[in-house]
Amino acid sequence: MPLIDKHGRPITDLRISITDRCNYKCVYCRTGTDGPAYAELAFVEYLRMASIFVDLGITKIRLTGGEPLLRSGLTNFVRDLSALRTVEGTPPDIALTTNGHLLEDLAQPLKDAGLRRVTVSLDAADPDLFARITRVPNAFEKVVAGIRAARRAGLDPVKVNCVLLRGFNENQIVPLAKFARQEGVILRFIEFMPLEEDRAWSPEKVVPLKEIVDTLNAYHPIAEIPHARSETARRYRFLDDQGNEQGKAGLGEIGIIAPVSMPFCGQCSRVRLTSDGKIRTCLFSIWDHDLHEQIHRGATDAQCKAFIQEVISKKEARHHIGEPDFVPASRTMVHIGG
Ligand code: SAM
């Protein structure tokens, strides 16, 4: 039985946070003083959970955190995940979200182990501003080296994510677009969501999709690429892009993920597993569901599947960002897994 929630959405995309530790303290995500808050499980436990989810129709697995590259043994875990088989009999599509700081040395081993795609966070093309955002010196050079290593290793696509904050890094839209054109990566701007540790979000801090499009057009004309309904990002290409020899955008591609100004909850296909083995059905959930406890108490795979199906059936219809009845999520982004 595939996983379908009560709103009729098929759930095919599992995000597993393997730690809530992070070696960056990005100002829009963390306070800078709070550390990890939740336990980490052994990889063998995530593997069992992933295998149960895959049996229920999950086809994509994204590893995240915290910073997933901080966990030793990740390469072996990716190898084990890629040995799973989806209901169609193919290996799951395995992706990783990382800050890229440790990616330079790990990109090739991860690719060899079965990782297909990587998304690297990079919130500025200016090294000084990037150090102020991450609160880590010389981080920019490390991340760029990681992005280049990922491309050399053949991870495809390599995406670069930038969260924009009003008055802080919206002046990076054009420099990052230039970076995407030079490096041939897919750049995605993400609207800031109320998921930060120090609860500093306000609607005024969000740089909305329309403003990003207008800024990009003033720099270099772009055109929207028709996209599948299930895609979370609006996609754009530069008009002077003739494509590369594989027929893909050669001068980079721009995506805009606009959960605040243009929510896409109706197409959501995601479920999340936190580092301590709790299921979250929405980033903005106000409770989570303890799959690890079920396993700890000796639940069989069949019992875990019934538990997961019951949890998924109650997936929230949508988030309520910016509405008077908005209730903050019970965990912040770094402790959920983005
Ligand atoms: N450490 C990894 C990284 O930096 O990509 C993975 C975890 S991080 C929490 C995942 C993504 O969430 C990053 O791209 C980060 O920029 C984004 N993020 C964190 N807080 C956010 C917020 N309040 N709104 C939107 N995106 C956020």
C-alpha cells in the first residue's frame, strides 16, 4: 500500500536528519550559543526505518541535519541505503543537504557509495559576509572547494541553496547568480521561514519571489522553465543560455522556493525523520511521532508500517505562516532537518 495522506497526497520523499549538531552557526538559523538538543541513533536504526519507509513507497531519501557530514560512517550508510529497493525494484534516489564545509574530501567517496545528488547551502558570494553569516572564518573557500569537488565527482545535479534575509544578504542575489553562471550549478533562493532558534522571524524579513525575479531580470533576463506540479521550486533559465552538450542549462539555472509568498503545501510529498527517530509530517508540526520508541519496544516491521500509515494519514493540510493563528513549530530547523 503506498503512503497517501487524508488529503490525497502521495508521500514519496523521506528526509532523514542524522544529527542536529552543526559546525556552522548561521545567524538566521541558530542562536550561536545553543548546541545539539536531541539524540543521534546508530546508522543501523536509521537503515531499518528507511527500509520500512521504502517498502511503503518512498522513492527519494535525502540525508540532512544539523550537518550530516559531521557523522563518521556516513559513506557506509549511503552504501547500505543504495542497496535498498523501492517498490519498483530500483535503488532509492539518494540526496544530501550539507553546508559543504567538509565536502571536498567526501564528495567522491559518497558518489562511489551511491549518492546521486547534493544540495549545498551558500548564503553569500562575498567571503566576508559569508563568514559573518556562518560565524566561521574562511568558510567560503571551503564551501566553494566542496561544490567543485561535488561536480568533479559527477554528483548531478549540484544545487546551491541561499536563504535571503531582508537587509542582510538580499544584495547577494546578483553576485550569487553570477556564481551560478560561472560554476554551472543550479542556484535556489529560499524564502526565510519562521524556524529559527531565536524566533526573530517577521514578514518584513522575507524577500519574496517577485522581488528576486525582478532583481535577476534587471541583471540578466531570465525566462521561467515549465515545471511539474510536484516541484517545490519555480525554475528559471538565463535567456542567453543555449544549453550544454547534454541539453541541460549550461549557464546555471535559478530556482525560487517560496513557501511564504507562494506556499506549495498542496503538492507536498515529504515526511521527515529526526535524528532521534521521530516522524514529522510537516516542518511546522507542533508534535512528532516516536517511531524509535515503537522499534525500541520490539515492534515488527508490519507494526511499524501500520504506525507510519496512521501517522501519515494525519499529515497537516498546510502551514499557517504569517496568519494570526500561526503556532510555532515544536522544533526549529536545525533540530528537524531541512
Ligand atoms: N547543515 C546543512 C546545510 O547547511 O544545508 C543541512 C541542514 S540546514 C538546517 C538545511 C537548509 O535549511 C539550509 O539550506 C538552510 O539554509 C535552511 N534553513 C535553515 N533555517 C531556515 C529558515 N528559517 N528558513 C528557510 N531555510 C532555512
